Amino acid sequence: MTNQEMLFEYLLRLGDNSLILGQRLAEWCGHAPILEEDLALTNIGLDLIGQSRMLLSYAGEVEGKGRDEDRLAFHRDTQAWRNLLLLEQPNGDFAKTMARQFFFDVFQYLQYEALSSSKDERVAGIAAKSLKEITYHRRHSSDWVIRLGDGTEESHEKMQTALNELWGFVPEMFDMDAVDEAMVADGIGVDVASLRPAWDAQVNAVLAEATLKRPDVSWSVRGSRDGKHSEHLGYILAEMQFLQHAYPDAKW
Amino acid sequence: MDVAKTDFNDLEEAFQAKIDAEKRIEPKEWMPDKYRQTLIRQMSQHAHSEVVGMLPEGNWLTRAPTLKRKAILMAKIQDEGGHGLYLYSATETLGISRDEMFDQLHTGKAKYSTIFNYPTLTWADIGAIGWLVDGAAIVNQIALCRCSYGPYARAMIRICKEESFHQRQGYEIMMTMAQGTKEQREMAQDALNRWWWPTLMMFGPNDTNSANSAQSMKWKIKRQSNDELRQKFIDATVPQAEYLKLRIPDDKLVWNEERGHYDFGDIDWNEFKNVVSGNGLCNRERLKARVDAHDGGKWVRDAALAYAAKKAARKAEAA
Amino acid sequence: MTKDTHDELPLYEVFIRSKNGLDHKHVGSLHASDAEMALTNARDVYTRRGEGVSIWVVKSTDIVASSPEDKGNFYEPSDDKLYRHPTFFNLPDEVGHM
């Protein structure tokens, strides 16, 4: 892989993360447990879709084959996607959506904090802008994990179950492969493996306040960096890409 | 002579004098019970319509054809949730809780705009809703900015300010499709065909058949009649359709030089009644979605309350 | 008409400072379980278009309001104290702006 190809790959990972999670949050629209929360979830979704547009546009430019954000979003099949497995998992109940969000928010905060001093100015700019949004996302999801964890017996149980169900998707966030290594070497990317202690500290603090147990599960899955996804992604794409595929000649 | 009754008449006269003098009524002031009830009915129905209105558009959010369109639609639907919230908040100043209003909606006691019982079948429907449904809503809402009840008028001003982009984004979708491929043009025309008449029905029955209108006009809850507003909408919309080279599905639609307005065909009020009374395609889904969101979210709200209580108790203990 | 609403999230009034130098202004209300949720909700509900630089939230039940019946004794007494307004005093032009 050339440096350019690796940067393209790296940007796809970042952009796909934001887009797939934003798409999942869009499913909540009109169905949130509190009207105020409907607005909060769409705000977060909007931030994520905004991030993905900047990142995928840049990815397209780096690739130099004339693919723009929409070409990349609507004309790639499952195995060409690079989003974390965690983010394509179904919304489940509100506790599960918040658990997924919380795990990712804490991760994305650390990742973008580091990226905001990337040698690639474009990446640094996007990261700095997004970091403000993510700071709020993290506050929102942490608040909910605490409220649900330390709320009623029922909510505590649901929150704990959600954490347990998603815990096996956590290790993948901190994986490093050749692309990651190369990006770190170039001063563009982040050594995500090094973020794990900080992530653990933040997550542990919130879980402690929420009276929740840090999950102890024996399984973990990975593969998204190589395009190996769960079955859920195919359905997300089938829905998201439908119009572009049904009417390939149309402009929207 | 009934003393209490005289007092009441004095109060009511003073109230009407205030309204006639274009003064706004504020929450804690005396108002006739019927004025309060009329407002609660109208404002909560308006709030419910915003919130139920999120659903037909939300139906396309995950399928929006470009990322830009997805972001715009998401922002628009979010606004609608916000507008519902402003309106619930304004209605609560009249002494009814949001939960009571939800309860009325969920048990069918309160209505929402019938238009949202129609399905969104193609992406062009998202354009048509923005252009026509939001267009009609804006005509209605501009008139309500001068409503005699202060909190309602203020909510409307805020809503009108935010909503101006909604109609424009809808029209832009229609424009793109009307200038697009043959299939897109057909989709755009089909959407106009399906949404035109239900949109005209949004203004309510003809003035001659509108039971509550006269009193509402006197109280300045309404500032213009249903027929006036409907005419205003049609006059504004016909040239917009012409620009798109789309045909409004009404053979009787013709400019009347003498009146300075468009003449138009009769509205099929039987269709309206039929959908209102439950025979629309989506009545059950829409209501079920709202009930499920609310009932299904109870454990979340309970948890938030329980946590707040625990936190307050801990704070008190520490003090 | 009020039924038992103990399981409804409490109502908070929201005040927003649109920019430094201006007062906080009442913009509406919302429901939240506690002050933290009220603040974050207010941000999402009332500042979607950059309307604010500072938010206050106050539990609606904590607001003490004058009643409309107080209008007479609260506000009318000041109507005849016109000397509180600068235009009450006629000064010669020679004095200049004061």
C-alpha cells in the first residue's frame, strides 16, 4: 500500500464510524422515551453525519479517483466498510443505545483529542471541530449511564445487561494494524492501543458512580479493519443505499 | 338578581374589551373557561401534529439519497420535535400537564393533523411535505403569531422563524426531481397528486361549516378564516407548481381576474371525514408509534426520577 | 383537571443570554429529571441555531410570581411619580446634554 492508499483507508475508518453510528441514531427519530431526548439524539446524529461528510469527502480527494462523499457512502458493499463492529450493532433498548454511545464517545474523544494535533492539517482541523461536539456527546451518554445504572432496579439491570452485551466489541477499538502503524509513524494518526488506560479510567469512573459492574465476558470479536462485519451492516446498507441503487442515473 | 352572575359578566366584558384593544392575555389572568378549553384543544392538537409529523418524514431519514439531504432532513425533523415541545410548553401554562395531553392523544380524545395519516411512499413525498404541508402550516402559523394568548403567539413567532427553511428545502427537493430523470419527474408529479387535496383540507372545513370559528375569531385566537387562509395558500402555490412544470390535480383550477384569486374545485370532505375517523392508511401505526415511545420509555423516565431523588437525598444528608 | 402527575418529569423554565452584554431572557420550558438534564436539554431544545452563550434553568415550582390581581398595587403607584423619568425636568438648552 502506498502512503496515499493508507491515508485513504485511515480516513474511511474514521468517516465510516461516524456515519454508521449517525445512521443508527436516525432510527430513533420520533421514538425516544422523552421528547427532549428525541432532540438530543438527533443533535448527536447530526454531529456524526456532519463528521462523516467531512471525512469521506477528504477520503475521496486523497484517493483521487473522483469519488465524493456520496459515492463512498452509497456505492460500497459491506466488505468495503471500515466502521467498528460496535457501531453497527442494533439500537436495542435505550440502555443499549446509551451503552454503545458511551463506549464510543469516550473512545472517540481520546482519539480526536490526539488527532487534533495531527500533522495532516485537514485531519487536525476536522478533529478539533468535532472534539467540541464529542465533549457534549460524552457528557450526555455518561449522564445517562449513571442515571440508568443508579436509577431503579429495572433500569440498573437493563443497563448492566447492555454493557455486558457490548463489552466484547470494545477490544477492537484499540487494535493496531499496519495502516495504523504507518499513520502513527507519519505523525498523522493515533496510537489507539495507547489510549486504552485512559479509556479504562474514564469508563471505570462512570461505572463506579453508576453502581454498575465492569463487565467480565470471555469473548471478543474483531475484523472491521479488514471488512469483516456482522450481518447487521448489510441491512443498514440495504436501507441507506436503496435510492441510489434503484435509480443509478438520478441526481438528488 | 344573581350577584355572582353579574360579576362574571363584568369579568367577561372586561376580558373581551382587552382582546378588542389588541392586548395579549397572559397565563395567570382571568379568562373565560371556554377560552381556556378552546386554546387547550387547539394548541395541544397543534403540538401533537408536530410530534406525530416527525414519523412520516422519519420514515425516509434512514433512506435519504445523499448525506446532505440526510443531514437537512434530520435537522428539519428535529425542529418539528422542538416545535412540538414549544407548543406543549405553551399549553402547560393553561394548567394542563404534558402527560395529560399525551394521555388524550393516546386514548384518541385529542386529535392531530389528519395529513400525517397518509403514507410517505417515495422520496418525492419528502419534497411534497416540505413544499405543501409545511407551506400550508406556515400560512396558518403566520396568522397565529398575532393570537390573543401571549404564550401561543410567542411560540408561533419562534416556530415561524425556524420553519422558513422547511418549505424551501422541500421545494428544492421537488425542483431537483422535476428537473431530473423521467422517473424522478413522475415521482414528483405523483407526490403532488397525492398530497395536494389533503393539504387543502389542513385548513379545516369551509367557513360556513366551521362550528368554532366565529367565537375563535371574536377571541382573536384565530385571526383569519379557514377559507381565507386556504385561498392564500392556493394563490401562492399555483405559480410555484407552474415553475416546476408540474400539474396541480384540479381541473377547475383557474385564475379569476375579477376576484384576483384562483378558483378551485370542491374538496372531498367525505374523504377527510373518512381519514379522520380512522380509515387512513397510517392512523394506527402513527398512534401506536407514539404510545410505544411513551409507554416503552416509562422505565427510562422512572429511572431518571429515581436517580434525581437519590442524588437530592445524598446532598441533603451531606449538608 | 390535574390528575396525579407524580411520575412526570418536573417542569423547568429556561432563560437564555443570547450574547454577552444582554440579560438572560425567558424562552420557554421543558421537562427534566434534574438540573443537569434540564441544562443539557435546554441546550438541545433552545439553542439549536446558536441562540445562546449562557443558560439558566429554574424549576417552575421554585418561581414566585406576582399575581395579576397585584397589578394595581404593584405597578400603578409608580405611574404618578413622573419625576423618576428624566424628561420630567425642563432645563435650559445652555446647560447642554445632561
